[in-house]
Amino acid sequence: MRKSRGFHSITDSIAQDKSLSGLIQRANQLKKLNDELQLRLPAQVKGMCRLANIRGETAVFICYTQMEASKIRMYSRSILQIMQAEFKISVKKLQLKVELKH
């Protein structure tokens, strides 16, 4: 008779795969940072974008429309100052990507 392997719990699988575990941890950190950042953004741009990544000195944001991306660009200096002063993140530029909603 053949033994059934069965299913492993997702938490066991994640614990065994260090790269996946690290990726999930990074995603959770970015989400938490984005949630805090949204509270501090200028009212005119709150909710128009989300922090997707931080690569070196670049903060990558996802915007939902080109118009919103343009508005975020206008406030980029303020956003960078907030990230530097309140979160102690040494970013010097924003990269904006537009993700169209379906």
C-alpha cells in the first residue's frame, strides 16, 4: 500500500521555505508602512497611490490613473520629506507606476 502524503499546512510550508517567508515578511512591512504613510499624506493625494517597494534611494508607488500619478508628482517633495522626517527612510526620489483597475 502506498502512504498518502496528505497536505501540509500553509504555515509549515512557509516556515520551510525561507525565501517565501522573507518575501511575506517584506510585504507585511511595506503594507504597514503604507498604512502609516497614508495617514500622513497631504489630504489632496490621500488614497491615490500605495507604496509598493523601496529600492535603494527610490520609493516605488502604484497609482490608479495617469491623472493621479501627475498629482502625486506635484506633491513628490512633500512625500519625500514625510518619508525622510517621520519614518527615517533615506529616499531621494519617487518612481510612479500606473496600474489600471479592471
